[in-house]
Amino acid sequence: MNGPAGAPPRRRLVVLRHAKSAWPDGVADHKRPLAPRGRRDAPAVGRALVAADLRPDLALCSTAVRARQTWELAAAEWATPPPVRHDRGLYGADVPELLATVHEVPDEVRTLLLIGHNPGLEELVLTLAGDSLDDALDEVRTKFPTSAIAVLTWYGDTWRSLGPGMALLTDMIVPRGKKKPDKEMRDKKG
């Protein structure tokens, strides 16, 4: 999809909050893994990205275990996963730090997937979105849950030119994996 004649190229920033994490005793926050629900939801994220034609040219992923696991399970849903760069700076990053990271993305990247954490990601989406389609902006303001995907679209020659209010929030997706019936539920049926 191209913009008006002579307009800069369309770029998409796909913002993904990691899937649901576990809280094991004695495990540092950075090392927390995905919870069982997160392990179900992360592949659903990959399928949702494929279904929405949102395969990125590059993924930037926090180094936190839960973010890395989200990426690995989501990317496994693609025949050929895109390149990924793990960035410690995305862990606990605020809007200025996240935006600085996005500004460093090579100009040949048209669709960027950013995988990280709240509250930074939610605040980034709200900062960059000048408007939204449907009620997507209201959804983000209400809650940006685990596994949430926000799609921001804008026209620009470089990632460096992206700033507050410049993007259109075109979609908000919250994929969920199907829960397998547990033994107790099977026993009740049998």
C-alpha cells in the first residue's frame, strides 16, 4: 500500500507486549519465564501476525526471558522467521528510550516488530498514535494486556522522523491460545 504520489514510504511499527509470565520464587525479574498461559498465547501471536500480514522485516526484542520466549514461540509459526536483534535496553525502557531505539532502525526496514514490556510499550503507543481506526486507541488506553499487538502506521523516509502523534493506530489485537482441558475437566465428562 502506497501513500499519495510522491509521499514517503509507508512504515509499520508493530508493538508486542510479551506473553503472560510466571512469578517463580527466588527468580530475578529479568529471568522470569512464560507461564503456561503465555506458552499457549505466544504461538497464537505468531499466527495472528501471519493472518494480519504483519511479518516484520526486523524484530527488536528485550533480553528478558519472557520476551525472548514470546519471540521464539511466535516466530516458530513462520516458515522463515525474520531477523531478530535482542536488546537489553528494551527491558524496563520508557518512551524516550524506546523511541531512541526505533530511531536507530535501518531505513530499509518497512515493518518493525518491537517486543517488550509495560508500562513503556503502552505509553509508546499512546504517544505515537495521533489517531486510530475504530476504537483501537480507546482499547489501548483501557488496557494493553500481555500478548497485545498494536499496529502503528505512518509515512516517512526514515525511522528517525517518527515522533509523537505522527502515526495512525490501525489495529489492536490480543491473540489467545486455546486452553487444553485439564484432567479434572476430563474426569467430570467421563
